[in-house]
Amino acid sequence: MSNQGNSHVGAGGLYEAQDQRRHSQTDVEELTRQSGTNVMGFMPKDQAGEVNRLHMEEIQRRQAQKMKDDPTYPAMRHGNKPNKGAIIDKELQEEDEAMLQKKRSGDSMPGKKF
């Protein structure tokens, strides 16, 4: 006895027009080459690995830059309250930046005129 036609997925007439055709790999590759788009729906393994590697390098670069710029970042990154020394360092850093900004604007020498 054959189980053909006893599927509980849907009516058998739905698939008579070959709606669920199986395309060969060469047909898919040909369509990809002709259209210029990725019709396969996934990235090749080596490309995905490269994208992930570049993303991780970017994240590590940003974190290293934050550690240089903000003394309180390492503690806050781990969910801790920054220690007193880190808070003082941040305040001093902000004061230095404000002083440099003031010097760049030209207001640092009020008595000197050109």
C-alpha cells in the first residue's frame, strides 16, 4: 500500500504545478552571477568570518579609546562605582579640556591686542 497523496500538509492539488521546484546549484549560481545580487540568502563562510573579525576589532578599538579618554569607564563597564581617584582624574581631565578650549578661542590673553 502506498502513502502517496496522504499528506496532512495541504491539498495535493497545490503542488501539481511544481510550485516547490528544486533548482540545481548551477542554476542558482548562474542567477547570482547574472543579477549581481545574493539570491542564495547567506554569506559565504569566509566572508562572514571576515565581517565578524572586523566588527570585533572595531569594538575592541572603541573600548581601548574609551579607557584612554574616561578614567571611570573600566569600573562602570563592569557595573561598579568608580573609585575616588578615577573620579578626581576625570574632573582634572575636564578642567584641562576646558582650559585648552579657552586658550584656543583666544580669550586667554585679554590684555594683549593686535
